[in-house]
Amino acid sequence: MKPHLVSKEVLARQVYRYSRAYRLAAFILFGFLLLQVPAVVWLIYEKQVDQDRRTRAGQLAAEAARIASDRKALADTEKKLKRIQGLAPVLRARLPISAVLGKIEQLASQDLALSQVVIDAGEFQPVQIEAGLFQLPRQINIVITGQERAQAGDAYKHLAGKLLESLPPGSKIAETSLADGEPFKTFRLALNAPTNGNYFGLGVTKISTQNSL
Amino acid sequence: MLWLYHWHRANEALYLSNIRQASQNWLDQRKITDLKAAAVQINGLYLRLGDPIVATQNLEQVPSLDHGGARQNGPEPVVIHDFMKAGFAAVPGARRRHESSVVFELASNQLEFHRVVPLLAQEENSNAFLFIDHIELLRPKTTEPFSEHPTALQSRLRVRMFTAAAQ
């Protein structure tokens, strides 16, 4: 009877199975195979994402083409709007003189009689409008002279104060003077107002407002 | 793995590109919606602004005071014509160098304050590019202060209008 007959192959296999090098190699092999699982998952995920994003890109491109087509139909309106916007500095710098005169008339009390009103535009600044130049005034100077009844008190100062409230923000009174006389005193007021586009105090509405004429 | 990483980067770039394109589309769509909504107003305003712009070829045909303010060869700007109809005399003023404008000096001794102001308002409303660079309203020395009689003022104006030289 042959006790425990073990072939060389079996021995060799046992050596491989239980030796450290074999185990290490097996560990590396299984580790590598295990690593393939997330890689495969990642691959599937990226493929799905790629597909979704390409579909979305196609949709956006189609939408952009439709918008471009719509925009072409509005090209004329857009051109007009650009031109209006180009003229905006001119419109903003124009302080309506009639509104200033109307406000002076409205605010002057019955104790005042105006003898002279002078309004001058000043501090001109050239502005490029399309292919041409236009000088825009940055300020207007208002000088009012007149007579005040002797018993009227400070009616001319009241006029200056009220007018200042109506003029655009940043306006200031440059001069107020009163010369004694009988039966009337002669006053002189000088005000400066910036042409900053805020003329609502004068009762002016925006030019784009309908029925503003 | 490197190939997967590059693919991932390409997908991220595509994602960002999509976001940019979507934002741009949204802005363009909004612009178009706004334009459509405001089209009537824009066309109306354009017409209103474009109408009074003075064509430069007519500038040399303006009447002068030497000829009694009569029209000689062609149409003057509508605003000036209106001023003249209201009783102002008009002469072309010195034009600033390189400026797209026409300048007129206007004078009248016939109009009262309550007629001058509405006239100015009417002309300023009709021409958004009418600039009154100088205005002087003077009560005649012969009229006493607080006079209750209608007083024709000595009115002097220098007006300037933006022209369509650039059109």
C-alpha cells in the first residue's frame, strides 16, 4: 500500500496556492478585476451623459436658429431702436426752455413784475452722434430781473427758492440781489441748472410717454 | 482610464457650452419678446424723432432779414417757418465748425409773454432736437412795471437744430 502518494504536480499546485508570491499575484489580479467594476459603471454613466448633453446641444442649436429667424423679422425695429438710443444723449441734454419760462410765470407772485428773463446754454460738450458732431449744453444759466413792490418782503427770494425746487437736481442759486427804490425795489436772480435729463420738476414727461404732446 | 477621463472632460465642456448657449438663447428670446412688445412704441417714437430732423441740403435756402423774411428759394425748417408765421424774424446764424446743426437768430417785438411761451412749447414739442441756446425776453422801457395792459416783449432767440448730415 502506498501511503499518501502525492504527485509532483499536486505538490507544485499546493506550493503555488499557499506561497506568498502566489497570493500576492492573486490579490493583484482580483483587485484589478474589482477595479473594472467602477470603470465600467463610469463608462456607462459617461455614455449616458454624453448622449443627453448632445441631445440638449441639438435642441439648443435648433432654438438658437429659431430665435435668429425671429430676430431677422425684427431687424428693422431693432435698427430703429439703436438709432433712438444713439440720439439719447441729445434728448437728455435738452432742457425745455418753455417749461422753465412756464414755471417762472407760475411761481412769480403778484408782488413781482419781471422786466427781463435771460436764459443761456453753457458748458458745451461735443458729442459724436452717428457720423456727426453736436455740441450739447451741460448747463443753463437763468437770469431774472424785475421789480418788487416795496411792501412785498422777500417775494423774489421765495421765487428763487421755489424755482430752485423745480429745476433739475444739482441746480443752484448763483445770485440774489435787491436794490432799494421807490415805489418799487429792483431785484436780480441768477440760477444755474445742469442739463441732466431730470426735468420732472418742471412738469416735463418722458418723450416716450404716449400722448405727451 | 485616461481615455475615460478625457471623455469626462469633454462632457463637462459640452455641459458648460450648453449652459452658455441656453443663457444666450434666454437673453435673445427676452430681447425679441421686449422688441415685439415695444415695436409700436419704437416705430412711433422713431417717426416722431425722425420727422423734424433737418435735411442739410435745404440749409442754404433760408430767407434772411434783409429780404423782409420772405421765403426765397425753398423750404426752411418747419420750426423756423412756424416762428416766422407767429411774428418772428429769422436769420441763419453762424454754424459751429464740424457740427451737424443749423443755427438761427430770431427776433420779435410783437409777442406777449403768454404767446411766446406756448409758441416755444409747441416748437420744442414738435422738434425734439431744437435747442434754444439763448433767449432774452425784455419788457420795453416804455412799459411801467405792474402794467395791466398787454405788453409785447422784445424777444431775442438763438436756436440750434440737429441735422441729418449723418443719415
